[in-house]
Amino acid sequence: MAGPLVRPVQYIIESSWRINVFTCRNQSCEAQWEQSDVVIKNEGQGLLFRCPMCGARNYVERFDGEDGSVLYEQLEGRPDHGPMAE
């Protein structure tokens, strides 16, 4: 008898990228947007979208899907660019 179907964590994470719902990290806003509602671009600090409601920067990371599509995952804070040059 087979046990319950258990999906690997990687599968769950990849499927969540396909949802592409982003939440503004500005605590006074927290509006939710679909990827089609925002413009993702690099303003010199990494990939981000500005919240259409309040203008706050919200950082994302780009991934290539298995089917060749471009997927984005929202980051909790700013991207880590490594140590600062001295």
C-alpha cells in the first residue's frame, strides 16, 4: 500500500512562482499585485517593481522556468550584492 503523496519542497516553491502575486513591503500599504500589474526593472540596485499605489521599491529575483518562461520571486528585503568595496 502506497503512502500519501508528498511533494518535494522544490516543487511547491516553483509552483508558487507561477502564481506571481506580489505584496507591497511598505507596512502602511501592503497592496497585492499580479505580475501583469507591475513593471519589473533594474534601477541600479537590482530588479524591482515600484508599488503602483504608494511607489515603494519591492525587490524581486529572476528565474528561468523549465518551459523557458521568465519567473520572478519577491524578496523579503533588498538584494545582497556582497561586501561593499573599500
